[in-house]
Amino acid sequence: MNCFYHSAVPAIGLCKHCQRGLCPECAAVVDDVLACQNRHEDEVHKLEVLTARNILQSERVRSVYMKNFSFYGLVGIAFVGFGWWQLDWLGLQALLFMALGVFLLYAAIANYLEGRKYK
């Protein structure tokens, strides 16, 4: 691949913004990545800042999913346990508690599995 701006010169890499081949004369290093010199340096810097923010945000999202997993799991176990314990006294109402508990346990599992995606 040759430089987009100098077709006779071999490219050393691609601009992160426009994906064009760049020679050493046309390449500018911005935040450890290449950009078209005097053309896309600001855009590449903004992309790098956005990428760093996304990484930080994904760590926060994972934390929230794990907190939800813990809360839903504990409340779900409590509802199922209470329903089972009161089955003789409450009858169909106890089954409602148990159904809510099972639904919360399902939500806990779903949050856990979703949280594992954000490592």
C-alpha cells in the first residue's frame, strides 16, 4: 500500500480517522495512533478520548450489573423462601410470592450474564 497523498511512497500505517495510507511525511502521531498531519489530528484525538471514556464506562456498567445480580438474587431467595414457608397458611398467595421470587432469580441470572460481557 502506498501513501494516499504521495502515491509513489510506501505507507507506514493508516489514519485512524479516514483509514488512508500514510507515509512518514504525512503521518502525525496523536495519542499513540496515526493521523493525517494537519488534517485529522483533532478528530483522532477526540476518538481516543471517546475510547478511553468507553472503557471506563464499561467498567462502571459491569459493577452496576453485579450489584443488581446480588440484590435481585437475595430478594428472590427471600421471596421463594417466604412463600415456601407460608405455603400452608397463605395458599395461593404463597404461590404468588414464590412466583415473584423465581422471576427475581431469573432477573439476577440475566444481570449476571450481562455483566460478564463487560470485563
